[in-house]
Amino acid sequence: MRGELPDIPDGLDAPSFLKRVLEGASPENGEGFAQLAPHLLEVRLPAQYVGEELGATHKDWDTARFRLALGFPDLYTLGMSYLGMQVLYHLVNHPEEATPTRAVASGGPYLCERFFYPNMDMQEMMQRYGVPLFTLESKRPLRDFDAVGFSFNNEGTYSNLPRMLRLAGIPIWQRDRRDDDPIVIGGGECMLNPEPVADFLDAVAVGDGEELVLDIAHCLAELRGAPREKRLAELSHVPGIYIPSFYRSVYDDDGRFVRLEPQENLPPGIYAPERITKRLLNDFASWRPPLNPVIPWVDTASGSTNLEVMRGCPQRCRFCHSGHVYLPTRFRSVTDIVRDALALSTNTGSDWVSLQSLSLLDHPEIVQILEQLRPELDRRAVSLGIPSLRMDSVSREVAELMRRPKESSLTFAPEAGTQRLRDAVNKRIQADDIAATFEHCARAGWHKFKLYFMIGFPGETDDDVQAIADLTRELMRIAKKHGPRPPRINVSVNALVPKPHTPLQWVPLVGEDELRRKHSHLRSEFRALGKRVRLSYTSYEEAFVETLLSRGDRRLAQVLALAEERDLVLQGDVERFDFNAWRQCWEEAGLDAEHEVHGKRDYDTPLPWDHIDSLVRKRFLWSEWQHYLRGSPTPSCFEECTHCGVGCED
């Protein structure tokens, strides 16, 4: 049964309304939450802890054969913007609505409830009253569930994992858990290198999650009450599942990572292959998206209702993690997209439906989608959200079709200011195309833009950095000339963080002095562009820690545990990033972080994620790295198959 929100009566203020909702939302099994309810108005955004949103699912606890607490290791306002969590939540609770008929798993019913990282003020209140971390639907503690799942789409959330386990009363280390503790599972894009958090997790789900989460549910439902070792042994046979405790890391005398190998003398019945292959959802288009998603009480980061229209990206920019680990590219049809977008608009009442993909304009029928969908949405006064767009595909026709009735901005990612660097990173867009795109969009009425660039690429020169300011200046001139309103441009410049399973995985992070010098130069140049152009960038210290977490091995878990004890976070509701304190953590853990971040790597250097098979061959990534060094782009998957290994040609 789905929760329904009461209307706010006339004359009733928001705090009184919240109290009324709390009184009706406190279930008999939420004793801990009942202690917090009278005090919720003392914390920030109390509505994020209430549950009972429109679209939330409340299933019978006693009849459910598998109970999953699905968590996002960041704030509610961010987690409720993450489409992947909505997909899995709806799928576990309503598999009959989402799966192809032939794929509906037997053995249900299953139950899935949500939880998020609490704000610091809420954490303090929970600790003061002795209330463990709970789910929003039933307000039950996480430790009551069969499994607790975390979805990682950002390495910065790693430091929140041990904190959330501690708040839940679940031992943070996998080795300390007993039979009555839930199975702790990690999933999401970051789990293509799960080693930094492997010692916190009982199991890791690698790859697309739709079929995988149902296989997990079926497996654990059949084994409820069985010893933990038995449950993990059976999970190890599920394709795409990695059990970290079945493996050990090997290091040389200098403390350098050598390999990950199966533990010796594993009991019979355990499957511990040398490589774990990611799960791939081949029939992506036949799986229905959630058309009755949970509608949050509070404004979220995206502010929109999201519909995934395409998975994967054919462009394969050489720095892009998502562009490689989500291959091959898969589409939904025009008919399905239009139907589902209109259904989302009707079911949610949202005034903004966003079409989600890594490269929307690569959809082969994008013009037809926009032509059919825009008039229908316009009649409803609903805006159409568009993610970051390529600048070589936006024709005048598309620019006009994308124009939304409300104030909004268009996002583009040139990534580099010079053609030389764009070719090297395989961002195959020409300067003339960039200028033409901006002119088309300005003429269509757009006047707010976001531009994303990166610095710190190997071989980058001062001229390449200067070109970022020069290109922004030229685009500002074009927008002023052709647009009906004064333009505004927000420019974000991020340091290259080398990511696993990409051609740049062998590259070190740019040096501190060099990055600071480039930041200083950009600040000076952008001050001259005026107040209508805003520059932002990530610090060297943040890039250092992100690189360490992105490419680290199992020793990072000890660093993260120490960081949690000292309240060090990269993500959350407070500005607590303290680089010196992070340094103390890795020094105390005996980790040579400088080598991990700046050390030289070549093809034969063992990598902590070599045991995870993303389907893209390592030798293909190495060949792409050599193409980078030569500055030569390679064609997109749609132009020519480069036989990367994912099997599209089959």
C-alpha cells in the first residue's frame, strides 16, 4: 500500500502540519523514532526523516520473504535525486510492474525500505536518545533487515559508510559480524573498484543492478536463518557478486600492491573466481522505469522527476569512468520514452521531467523524441530537463525544441580549451561547432549556461589553460550578440582525477604547485570577464583525497575508519574537510599516499581493480592511452566498432 500525504489545511502552519504528520506516521514498530518525533522540529529539514511521501511503499513485514534496507550514503536531498535508488526501490517492491514477463523472479513477496545519511544535528539527537539508524517506511532499525544495501556513485561518500554502520549498531568491519547481523552489500558505479571499502562489505554487486538485486533477493530469501557463511557462499555463485572476505591482498616488501587472490583453504561450496565479471542488462529497453516514484517532502538537488532514456555512452572520452563502465550503449524507444515521460508528469504532478543519460543527443531518435514530447509537456506547463549536452550535435532545431517555459540553463562540457587537448581526451568537437552551438542556443532564447572544463591532463601547457578563459570569453561574446537577454555563464574547472577502467587510469594526479599556479592564472583571467561569468574549481587537497579513494586498495578501509572517528567527511551537510587530518589518518594507517596518488604506473603495474572485469579489455584501454599520447581521437561506437571487448559486435 502506498503512503498518501494529507493536504495542508487552511490556516495550519508548517510546524503544526509536520507534527500532525509525525503523529500519524509513528508505527508500532518505530519505538526509537517515537522518541525522536517530539524533537524533530529542533533539527534541519525535519521532513527528510518522516517518510510517508507520495509514492512510498509500505509492505507487510511479516509476510515478506526478504527484507532489504536500501541506503544512499549521503543526505536525503541528494539521495532522492539519484535515479538508481528509485529504480531498485520500486523493482524490489513491485517487480511485476518493472520487469519483462519472462524475467519476473519467483519467490516473493520482497520488501524494500529506504534510509539516508542523517545531518550532524540528527546524528547527535539519535545518539543522545540511543536511537539507531532507521528506515523511513517502518522506522525499524537497519539491523532488523536481512540485508542492508548501499549505493555508491561518488567516492566522496566512502567516509560516510562506517559512520552509518556505527549509527545502525552494525559492526563496521565485516569480520566482526555474526549470524544475526544483516548482510551488508555495496553497489553502484564506484563498485568497479570496491577495494577501498571492501573490508566493510559482506558482498559487492558489480554492474547493472536490475536483475542482480532480484537474484540477491531470491538467494537470501531461500536462506533466511541460515548461518552467515552459508548465505555468503550461496551469494558467491550469483553472477556479478563479489565476496571480499573470500580474497586477500598481497603486497611486496616495499608495501606495494601485488595482487588480489582467493583465500587458501576456502570451505567447499564457495565460488571465488580470479575475476568477477560485471552484470550486464542486455534487454535494458524492456525493463520499465518507475512511473510512480517517491516524491520527496523537500527540494532535492535535481528538483526534477527523472526518466532514464539511454544507458551507456558511445563517445568514450578517455577520462570518463561512466562512459566506459556502462558500455555498451542501450536505448529506449521513442514510443516508450514519450509514454513514460507523460505518465511521470501525470502521476507525480511535477512541473519538470528530466531525460537522463550520459549523452542524450547520441540517442538516434532524439529529434523525434523532442518533437513528440515537447508539445505535450508545453500543454501541461511542464519543463523538459536536459542533462549535459555535446557541442557538436546541437542544431538550431534541437536547441529550439529544448527551450523550456521556465528559467533554466543549458550545460555543456567542452572539457578542454584547445583542439589539441580535446583530440587527446577523445572529445571530438571542433571550435567552429562549439561557436555554432552557442549561437543556435542563444538565438533560441537560452541565456544561462554552465560550462565544465578539466585541467591537469598529461602534457597540458599554459596555453591550454589560457584557452579555457579565451573560449569562455568568445562564447560570452556570441551569447551577447545573438541572445535576447544578457547571458550568464557559470564555469566549473575540475582537476583530472584518474579513474579505474579508463585509459587514464595509469596517470598520476597533477602536482600541487602546478595545479595552484593554474588556478591562480584562471582566477586572474576570469576576474577580467566580469560579474556575469562565475568561476569555480576543486582544490588540490580535495582532488588528492578523491584520487586516493578512487584508485586505492584495501588499506584505505583503515584510513576511512580513522577518518570516521575524527568526523572527517568529503560529503555531507557540513564543511569539515581537513586535509591535514586526513594526512594523519593515512600516516597512522601506514599508507604511502604520495606514491598511490603520484606514483608511476605502466601496463604491467598491478592495479587493485584488476580482478573486476568491466568487459572493456585492459589492452584496449592501454591502446587508447597511447592514442592520447599521440593526440589522436578514435571514432565513437556508432561510427566504427573498435572491439573494446563489451561484445557489441556480437
